[in-house]
Amino acid sequence: MSSSDFRSDTVTLPSEEMRAAIASAEVGDDVLDGDPTVRRLEELAAAWLGKEGALFVPSGTMANQVALGAWTRPGDEVLCERGAHIANYEAGAPAALHGIQLWPLDGERGALDAQEVKRALRPDFIHCPDTGLVCMEQTHADSGGSVVPMEAMKAVADVCREADVPVHLDGARLANAEVASGVSAADWAACADSVSVCLSKGLGAPVGSVIAGGGAFLERARLVRKRLGGWMRQAGLIAAGGLWALEHNRSRLAEDHALARDIAGRMNRFEGLSSPPDSVDTNIVLLRVSDPAPSASALVAALGERGVQVYAFTADSLRFVTHSGVGPEDAARLQAALEEILGE
Ligand SMILES: Cc1ncc(COP(=O)(O)O)c(C=O)c1O
């Protein structure tokens, strides 16, 4: 029996239909003459995000790093929320690749405070770095897939526009925010000058992300993608999976969100486990673990022995992520495993 894998929405496998789309994709040398499938994906992504253009890249990390490299110069500073993926999970790439420093600010469930951002913008003073960019994240992964409110994002965008500082949106899970909020991806993306989106998370493609924007940014982004080795040849073979995902898999994310809420409800029945139901906006459940439950790492091991895979998020919390590879039967299996481990 296969395991119930709640570790991440990156574990999804391509469906038969997606595999068929990949197998029959029309391809060309994207660097020499352009790849027709990559071009279709980039056009569709740009239209969906309401931007002038989009570039296909291998990963979400590269999409963000293309944006950072395109917007900044060495020595610049980038403002972001303390839990931001770019600050915590991109292996120091902003400093290693672009010579820039990050200035993390405290947020409320991932939302930056516009006045804090305003205060943190650097003055034009030779002793200070230049604020080259402000980065937001939607949904905010470290806050448990929270949807950052539109008013908060607009307020930050306004402050930045006034100061003439560009804004990048790490929209790795922007499709989840779109489905959960009913606000279009283009409206979310309008709060930023560039936006990255992962095709290989809840959308279910095996590989790929896009980075979208316009004008001089787009040209600069092409150059940075080239420098990072992300301009690929017959990339239509992988872009086809992303294209199929964007065309067919967006609305089904609502099922992942319902399953995540269902899981949170099941968890709260156990003493020592808590996940406030209103903390689940999308497809991520953060589960706080306290006495009398065993430690987070002991729970991960005990669940693993019962065929349920999950990550410890911190020393006292677990993270469950729902996706197309898990369903109600996996939530029931998780509950049964916990009943066995914790006693009823
Ligand atoms: C918010 C966020 N941004 C960026 C990424 C990076 O994506 P990738 O793993 O494709 O590099 C992730 C991956 O988990 C993410 O959660």
C-alpha cells in the first residue's frame, strides 16, 4: 500500500492526460529559434497574471532569483517578511548570486505592514545601502499558506510606488490564493511589478515556474535567466506539463483547501494537538504539538511507521500539505494512525 504523503504539494505525479500532453508537445530550440510550447505557456501565464510577458524557468527558486537579479545591483538591500522563502529557503542565493542583502521585517500571518516598510526604506545617504526591491509572498508558506489580505498588499504597493521602489511577488502558490479568495491572479499580481508562480506545486506539473513582468524588467530578467543557466533548449517537453496544469488544474485546488480544513478539524480532537480552523486558508495545515502528545519529531516517526509521511515544521509543530495525490481516505488514515499513537 502506498503511503499518504502530506510532506509537500511538490510530490504530485503527472496524470495520464498530462503525460500525453508532454509526449505530444511540439518543441524547438528555445534559445535559437524559440520553442512553440514554451511560448504558449509564457503567453498564457502572462495573460493570466496580467503582465506584459513571462519567462519559463526550471524552479521557483530560480524565478525569484531572476527577479532579484533583474531588479537590483550589488550592495542593494531588499525588504521582505521574516518568514519569506527568499530569506529562509533559497540557500543564501541573494547574497551568493547577486551580492545583495535582505532586511526582514516582522509580519502578521505573512502580511507586511506598510508603515513598517515605509520606515525601513533607506534614505539617499552614502552610508546606507539602496533599497532596491520589496518582496511579498502570496500565499505565505511559513504562515501555513495564509492568504495575505488585499488591503495589506495594496498599502505596501502604494508606499513602494510613492518611493519609486519596485515590488516583487513570490506567488509560488498564487493559484491557491486565487481560488481561496475569489480575487483573480492578475489582481493580486497588480500589487507588484514582477511575480513568480510555481507550476510544480498544487498545479501538479512535474517541473517549472514562470517569472512575469514588463518593460525593462523583462529584458533584464532574460539576461539573468541566461546567466543562471535557466534558458533551456527543447524545454517544451517540460513546459507542456505546466501548460496543461495552468489550463486544467487551477479550480481543483479548492478540493485541496477543503481537505486541509477537514484535516485541521480532525486534529483538534486530540489532546495536545491544535490547529485553529480559521488558520487554514488554503492547502497547508500547521499543527501545534504540546503535552501530553509526544514531540513533533517522535510523531513524525510514529506516523511514518503507519504509512503517513509528514514534516516537522518546528520543534513543536508539524506541517501537512494537501495536493492531488491525497484525498479523504488519506485524512482518515492519518486520523486512525493518530488514534493508535495517542490513544483515543
Ligand atoms: C513560497 C515559495 N517560494 C518559492 C519556492 C521555491 O520553489 P522551488 O522548490 O521550485 O525552487 C517555494 C517552494 O517550496 C515556496 O514555497
